Amino acid sequence: MGRGLLVKKTGKIIARVLPFLCGVFFLISLLAVRFKWISVELSPSPVNAEAVFSAATSEVSLASSPRGRYDRRNFTLGEKIYARVQLQGVSPGKHLVSFRWINPRGKLEESYKKSFSPHRGRYNCWSWLELKGADWFPVSLGSFGTTRFRGLWRVRIFLDEKFLDESEFVVN
């Protein structure tokens, strides 16, 4: 009878002390991480970042509307030109995709940057270029007129500031 009573009392003591001890352990763990007594790495960093980047592939396509057919290569002045990139094989974590619109003179006309975290290694993004204003007035005004925008353009795609892909198109 004495032994059964001892087991009951011990069980009650453990039932009361165990949550307290768990709480103390949790607080010590938080303090240890906060004051860097121990280090915790939630997601392992890649061993070779270049290998992870080189696994990323892309497909760039062009259209005159965001929901249009993305297979155009010829545009007219005044049209919005949409570039869509479909990224695959992108490593987990934060990334930066950049669109750089290069005019026929080889100069940067516009750029767009977007931070993202891929879902299952994939990400779709788009940017547009709109050639508008006095520069596309139907009468040529010399170097300030439509001739400035006419010709072969390029949109270059960069992932984390490294060149990934390019697509060419013509503005008439």
C-alpha cells in the first residue's frame, strides 16, 4: 500500500513539474539562439551557388497584351510590348529577376526588377514597354521623332544580376 501511494504522489509531482521544466528549457533555447550561444540554420545554404544557378532555365516570350498570344516579334509604335519569363529550376529562397529593355542604339531604355521566392522551383513574371508620347507622333521629327524607336530591340532577363536569357523584336 505504501508503494502505490508513493507512485501516485510521484506521478502528480511529475505532472506538475514537467510543463514547468519544458517552459524553462524553451526559454533557455530562445535565449541561446538570441545571444548566439548556439547557431540554428533553418535552411541549409547550397554548397555550390553556381551549380544551383546554372540549373535555372527560362523561356522569354513577347505579346501585345498580358493575356495575348506570346509569340510576337513585330510591333508598331504606340503598342504596349509585354515580355513574360517562365523560370524553372530556381533554388529555394529570395531571388531577383530583372528585365532590361535595350533600344535599337544598344542603350538601356527601361528596366524592371522584381523580388520573388519560387514555388516548387518555378516562377512566372512579366514586364512591359510602352513607347508613347511625342516620340511616336506619326510625322518624323528627326532624332526626336519616331526613328528613335524604330528598329531591332532586345529584352534581356537577369536572375540575381546574372544574365539568363534574351529575346529580340522589331518596332516598325
